[in-house]
Amino acid sequence: MLETSFFLSFIGFFIVLTPLVFVHEFGHYFAAIKSGVKVETFSIGFGPELFGFNDKKHTRWKFSLIPLGGYVKMKGELVNSIDNSNNKTLAKDTFIEANLLSRFIIVFSGPLANLIFGLLLITCLYTFNGKYISTTIIDTVIDFKPAKVGGILAGDKIISINDKPVENFQEIKSIVQNNPNNSMQFKVLRNDTVLFLKIVPEEFYDERSNRVTGRIGVVAKPMILTKLPLIEAFQVGIYDTFKLTIEWIKGLKTLLTFDIDKNDIMGPVGIAKISGSSLDKGFFSIIFLMAVLSINLGLINLLPIPALDGGYIFMQIYELIFKKPLPFPIQIFLLKFGFVFLLMLMLVITAFDLGL
């Protein structure tokens, strides 16, 4: 059983991660060649090359030994100088000779490709498999709780709360949680009859969010898997991508304030475990996992950390403001610091994954 689980995790890890790395690096590659910058290497993985080939543009496409990412090496990417006269000797197809806007687009295109890819995966998932949609119909009402006291019955459909229309149970939950001890008017449909009921959510201390929320004691009917038309799937995909982005930002905030459980942090081992589980559950589970990870990968790479795309964008903003690039020694120092920082961060996250 252990060997089977490890094998599924190992295979699932590559199935999920490799396309995401390829999409990210292809974003850089495509923007570079469209900007006239020569790409010398396109690598999936780091370290020694396992196998590869050269294309007609003399770009080396290869798979490398350590499968934890990838990179695109552009001609003249790390060339810089305080003396602008030295730059005149550089070929026109080098990264540093591209104008600032082109360099920004090249760097930004990697994370953008991941965000777009995640959105497209979600759209396809909702179109061909469907999206689980919750209704506003109440399935169960708990005795002695505010909903029961206020007159809500099983089978009631909640139309609005305080004149605000609700379309799914998540919206009901959000409104109730944000209004503990506040009297609220529920517009309810019961057997073709519209009723207006006063309900006061009771206080509940949520240990996970560390705040007091409201609850009324109802359970919704099970969600229904519904296939969406392509345009609607795309629109809902944009909304869900935005929600995932907001949740990611909230998670980053809790991480920076050290207000997070280490069990909530996932690294390579955690991704491998979930990938193996998704592989065991089927094709659409893998697609959903890939969509979420693709969006997260795009957002993570936008962080202003040296060695990530966000770090390069930060240096380009400096160049835009001060009309000159950061001194070359400082760039090299920041890149080295960034690599060491990311390596240490990966080791810590892996330790959390292993329960150490």
C-alpha cells in the first residue's frame, strides 16, 4: 500500500507540476522572441541535463535532473554595467538591450501565463464537468437555534437578507457570519408564499479565524453538479479566479504575521501527496488541482523577492524611477540572496510537510 501511494504521489507530482512550469516558462519565452530577444535555453527542471534538443532558432530545450521548477535563459540576461558605453557592444538580440517596457513584459508574461492557464482550466472544468452549485433552499433547521426560533422551516427558500438578494448558500453564510447579534430580515419563499422573518444570529467563536461570527443553525441542501455554457463558465471562472487571488492574499498576510498553522503550509511533499490523491480520484480532480496551483504559482512569482519574477519587476520599477538600472554588483547580490532565501524557505516548508 505504501509503495502504491508513493508511486501515485510521484507520478501525480509530475503530471500536475510539469505543465505548470512549462506554461510559466513558455510565457517568458514567447514574450522574449516577440521582443526580438534570443532565448538560449528553455529548461524544465534544474541541474544536469537529462535529455534535450536544439530548435531552428538554436534554443536548447531540455529536461533537467531536479524537477522543482524551470527557467528560460535569454542572451545577455545577466549583463549590465554602470558604464553605458559598454552596452553599445552588446548584440541587439540581448535581454539587456531590449527597452524597459519589453523587459517588463518578458518578466511579467510568466506569471500572467499561469493566471490565464488557471482561468482556462477552470472554464473547461465548469463547461465539460460542471460546477458544484449550492441553492438557497434549507434542508435542515436545528432545534432551539435562531433560525428555528425565527420561524424558518426545512424546505424554505431564502430570497434575500436585509433586502440584499442571495443566490447561493455561501452568500447566506457570509452575511450571517458578519452579523452576530444583529436583527436581520429574511425574505423567504414557502409553498409559493413569501414570508418576512426576523432572525438574530447567535455569537460563535471561530478558533480558525480567531474571531466572533454569527450562526443561525441551518443546513443547506447538497450542492448540485451543473454544467455551465462556455461564456457563463468563463465569467464564473474569472470570478472564482479573483476569489482564489483574494484568499491567497489573505493567506500571505497570515503567513507574514506568523498567525498560521504549519499544517496549512504546503510544499513539494504536500503537493505530491495531493497530486497522488487527485490522480486516484480521476481526471477532473487533477484539472482542478492544476488550475488552483497554476494561479498560486503565478501569484507567488509576483512577490518582490529577488530571483522571482517579482524581484526583477521591482528592479525594473527602480530603473523606471531613477532612469538607470541598479548597479550590477547589487543585482548579483540580490539574486544570490534570493536563491538562498528561497532554498531555505523550501527546506522549512518541506520540514512542515514531513511533520518535523
